Amino acid sequence: MVEVSGRLGVSDKSLYLWVRQAKERQGAGSGEAALLKSEIARLKAELKRTSEERDILKKAAAYFAKVSG
């Protein structure tokens, strides 16, 4: 790391700090990814339920239209 920091023209302490911060951000990103995956799963389940409800209502509307018409 000392060689790399010298080539970049920064102190080795700064480079170590940047590497540590980057690793911490990567760890935080995986938590966000897990939250997004769970949200997507929840939304897919809600979409499936809503689609089933819509199909039931379409059938009920067709039935009542036929009965009353």
C-alpha cells in the first residue's frame, strides 16, 4: 500500500482510510440489496393476490350481468 500511495501522491494513512471506508460501504450495500430483494418479494406476492382478486371480480361481474340481463 505504501508504494501505491506514493504513486498516487497521497499519504499511506489516507489510502488505508479510503480502503476501509470503501469496504464499509460495500457491507452496507449488501444490506440494502437484501432489503430490496425482500421488498420485491413482498410486491410480487401483493401483485399475485391483487391479480387473483381482479379475476374473481371479473367473473362475478360477468355472472351478475348475465343473470340480470
